[in-house]
Amino acid sequence: MALAIRAARARSRLRQSCTRAAIAIAAAALVAVSAAACGSSGSSAGSGGSSGSAGKDGFTQAAQTSGPLTVWVDSTRQPAVQAYEKAHPGVKLNAVLYDGDANGSNTLQTKVDLYDRTGSGWPDVVFSAENNEVSWAQPAGFTAPLNKGLIPSSVLSSFASGALNPCTVNGTVYCLRNDLAPVVLWYNAPLMKQFGYQVPTTWAQYEQIGEEVATQHPGYIVGSAGDTFTPEIYLWASQCQANDITGIRAVTVNVTSPNCQRMAALLDTLVKDGSMTKLSVFSTAFDKDDKGKVLMLPGAAWIGGAVFDSSSGLNTPKGQIAVAPIPQWPGSATPATGNVGGGTWLLSAHSAHLTEAVDFITWVTTNNGYQADLAPGFPASAPAAAAWLANQAKSGYYVNDITPVLQQAAGQVWQGWGYGKFSQEAIWAATVTPGITAGKSIASMLPDWQTAITNYATAAGYQVSH
Amino acid sequence: MRRAPWRAVGAGHAFVAGYVILLVAFGVIPVVYAIYFAFTNAGNTFAGLSNFTQSAQDFRYVPAFEHIGAYLLIWLAALVVLVTSLAIVLHQMSVRRLSTLVRFLYYVPGALAGAASVLVWLFMLDPTVSPAASLLHLLGYGTFGDVIQPGHLAILFAMIAFWTGAGGWIVVMYGALNNIPHDIMEAARIDGAGAWRIARYIQIPMLRKWIAYMVILAFATGAQLFVEPELISEASLGVAGRDYSPNQVAYDFAFQNNNVNYAAAISVELLVISLVVAAVFVTRSRFFDAS
């Protein structure tokens, strides 16, 4: 956010000076400036990664120099940088805080595009809250291949099975996964017991509890439909074909199918009843209105640390929150769940400090000093995950053992939802969320959603089939 | 006619030079550059009008121009009516100190930099933190999402723009009113004209050029709307304000879809629209007539 605001402010200043300076001609200059700034030679772009054969470690490397390592992180990952600095007092880091590209903000791509044109300025290592960055960063030559010599295969193979899938293009790994984010069912165990509910294992049971809560315990909620990642929690878990990436630039979208409609109907029922909130779990209104009122909350693995056990979130006391597998629909051959993010770390192919960058990216993704002791989410590195789970068990925050549930969920993420260049979160936020706020049913908006996905995917260069 | 002595001319050139250099560097050259991009393709070969026709077929294009049209209509109407009437009321205020104080208050929001003033509004519009929360609740808006519904955006952006921009114009108009010769006002009063008739038949006609000037500049700024929707979009996590204005669509073309040529085409269109509007107002208001 900070970066975006700074950029916006600079643009606004430019705009004011232009308009105040003179007549209308000058006023149009800003537009021209911004367009022209993107125009200067882009020859330095695309020099790395994409060919995969040239140079040492599989890409053309920049001349190596000494100097501080530039690292971009979001505020949640700031402790990772601090922990690294503490463990490596001799290393100089230049940490830059940015929005982490969350909610499909596209900050990183915008900046990299500019740096490609100026031929300098790239960060050495970047954290992104999204796991689809490789879809643009690999063709742009921004990300360095990691399994061609930079990072030993022993390190790469220590990641959980499938964890590096969003990072991999044609067998080459272009990023390291920070955490796994399969969707599970978080619930308040003492409250469930007090109200006399069994933890639901099917969506039908879940819906029934939601309806009962609405009449018998109004004010309590069983979920939230107000986030940009709402489709990734519910519709992904329902095996809705909204984002089936079938090729490098091909996607199949069919969101009016029964798999999508059944979940849309469920959400509509509970939103109408009031037992599913329209507020984002990260809004101040949610913290205010729903503190102590969350009976159940389907959400990613990181919800426990980022929403419940968080002083900036609900700050729920220890001994209340438990976790269960996400409910299932009848007739599904294998259990399926969704996935919300699970950040990635990218290493710039333009880096002039590769040794330091490799050390940093390896440390923050695999070392217990950050991943086991400080990270809010479920580490993607298997040894770090084991240590993290042991720490969680030791802290006694959760009522039950979250280990088997999270580990099992990680293997049940439905593979029919891929990682494309366009942001499903941004599309949902702009297309469906305003309708939910205005009281429209999700079921009635599915055709609009389909059109919006098709439009954005086409604009991003995808061949869309229905 | 006697030529001005060299020293005076030289000084004049020196004063203008700084502006001319900046205008060429940041105004003229980029415009030429954008025009070049608008008529070429990614391979730098001449593309005719294809960038214009194809960017116009993008799904974001028509809505963006509709949005900006609605926004400009609301904003310019509010600007002309309210700025002119407030300046006249201010000018007729008899208590001098009060008038000075009010003028200063009008100007204060304009002193905030663009993005900072939008941030102020992000707080104003969120019922959970807004000092005007009770008003928002009264209107039936309980959450930020209720306030920034798509249908509200044109009015919201017009409010933000008015709040940040109008104060400066009120001060300018006030200055223009002071320039109306005292004897004309005096004569009108002797003929029995009240405040309303003076405003209607003397002040407003004599402000015509200033109003035209304001509309030209405000139109150009408004057509480039970018910061307001971009920040609302960030703050609402993408719910409102993404691809809202043509400038944002151009920005997305350049940075998300890697298509500088479409972006340049939209920029050139905005330039042409602003120029045409400026030309209409300049000729209609006889802006350059020496009086």
C-alpha cells in the first residue's frame, strides 16, 4: 500500500503542476508522460530465465557486486527480515515494505515492468502473498530458475509434495513457497458444545447449523462471504470450474455448472439468514461486530494465526479455537478443498548479489528461526512445518491437534483450479462483492461472474473455453 | 512603436525559459512520444488506427468513458454554480475579517496534496471510523462497502474533487470580482440594483472568462481522474474503483497487459477530448479577446 500511495501521490503532484502551469495541452501531458515512461527501450527485459539454457545456473547472470541486498516484503513478513538480520549480523539488508501484491493489486508486476524499461532497480528478493506470480514473472525474465544450480536439490525436495507446483513451469522451479494455505474449517469448540452442535462433515450439515444459528443464536456467525478470497474458500472447495488453467495461456471457465450453483445457493441462504457475514475478516467492522461471535469460519490454514490468534484481529483467547477438515458434498470421489494464497518468494534474475540472495531466500523459507518460531502460517518446507506444528501444540492455543488436519488438507486441494496471470480475487471483488453488499444473490450473479472472468482472462492473453 | 530595451526583453525570456524548458521536457516531448506509440505496434511499425479501434473494443473502455462523463457532469456543474455563487456571497460580505477568515478556510483543503486529501476521505466514508458516521448511518450505510457502491462513485469522486479543488477557485474568483471597476458597481447601485441584480447582470457576465478558464482546467484535470479511484480501489481491496476511469484503463493496459500502444491510444484520445473542449470554451467565451 505504501508504495502504491507514494506512486499515486507522485502522479498527482505531476498532474497538478501540469494543469496549473497552463492550458489544456499541458494538462494532457501527465497521461502522455505515464504512457511515454513505459515506452523507453525495454531491451534489458527478458534476458534471463525464459530460455533456461544460457549461462551459469541456467540463466544469464548480471555482473556480481557487493552491497546491500534489497528485499521486498509485506508487513506480515517483516519479522522474517528482522529474524534474518539478527541471525546474520554481518549482512546488510535494504528491506522495502510493500502491499505484498495481496488481493491482486499487481504492484509487483507494475514496478518490475518499469524497472525492465529503465534497466535497473529490481529488488533482489521479493515476497508475494499471491502464488500466481510466476505466470507473468517467468515470461518476463524476472525470476531466476532455482533448480538449475542456484539451490541444491536437497533443499528443494524438502518442500511438501506439490508445494512448488505454482512455482514450476515445464519442470523448472522459479520460486519458493512460503506457506501452504489449504482451506479447513475453524470453529470455536466450547461454543459448539454449549450450543449442542456436532462439527459438520458435509455441507448440508453445515448449512443446517447455519440456519439454526440464525434463528436460535442470532448474531453468531458460521462464516464470512465478504473477502476477495471468498471464491477460493467456498467455490474452489466445491470444485467449481472457475479457474481451470489448461495450458500456458488457456483457461476453461464454467461457473454456471451444478458444482458452482450448489455452493452459491448455500452462501445465499446463509447470507440472507444473517449467519454468514458480508464483512471481510480483515475489516475493523468484523473485529468490532463479530468478536466472540464466530462459531465456525471456513478459511485457509493461516486464519488461525492471522485472524484468531492475532492482536490485530479477533484476539481470541487460548483454549477455544479448533480445526476440522472442510465439509464435503455427497458423491465426491475424493475429498476436496480450496486454497487461499500461500505466499511465494521470488529471486530476481537481475540480482547482482546472487550468493546473498540465495542464502536469504533459503533461510526464510526453510530455517526454523523464522518458519517454525515466528511464521503465522503453515510452512511449505516439510521439516519447518513439523517444527511449526510442534510449536503450535506446545503453545496449547488450539483445543485439538491441528497437525493431522492441516497435513491432510494440504494434500486434498482440488487441482481443477490453477494459477493464472489474472487475479480471481480482483475479479470477484469488483464483480460479485458489490452485488452481495447490495443484497443480490450470488446465484443470480454467476453469469456476470462468468463474463467478467472471460473478459479479464482474454485481456490477459488467455484463450477462454466454456 | 518603440522597441522595448534589450534588457527588459532578455529578462522576460529568462523568466519564460524555465517554464518553456519544463513544458518541452514534460509536456511536448511526451505528447509526441505518446502519439508515436499510439500509431505504431509492439514491433514499432505503423499501425494506422488499429490501436484506437482495438482498445475501444476492450470491455473496460466504454464503461470507463461513461463513468468519467457522469463524474465530469456532476463535478463541473457543482463547480460552476457553487464556486461562482460562493465567491459572490463572499465578495458581498460586509465584515472584512470574517470574509478573510472564510477565504482562508475555503483554501485549506486545497493545500493538502492530492493523495493525502483522498486518504482523509477514506476515513470520512468508512462508517466505523468516520467523524460523520451518524450521518452515514442516517443515510442507511452501515459499512464502507455500502458507501462505495458502484452507483455512488461518480458523486463521491465529485465530492472529493470539489472539496480539494473548489477552495482555490473561490479565491481566484474573489480576486476577479475585485477587478470589476468600482464605478460600474456604483452606477448599478445608484440605478437601484440590489445584490441579486448586480450579480446577475454585472458580476457573472464579467466573470465569464474566468469561469471558462476554470471549466477548461477542471475538465482537463477531471478527464484524467486517477488517484481517487485508484486509492478507493486499494482501500476497498478492489471492490470499487479498479478500471473506473480511462486513465486507469490506460494504466492497466501499460502495466498489466503489457500493451503500451493501447495505453498511448487512450492517452491521445484524452488529449484530443480536452483540446476540443478547451477550443469550444475559448471561442465561445472569446477568451483571447483583448478588452
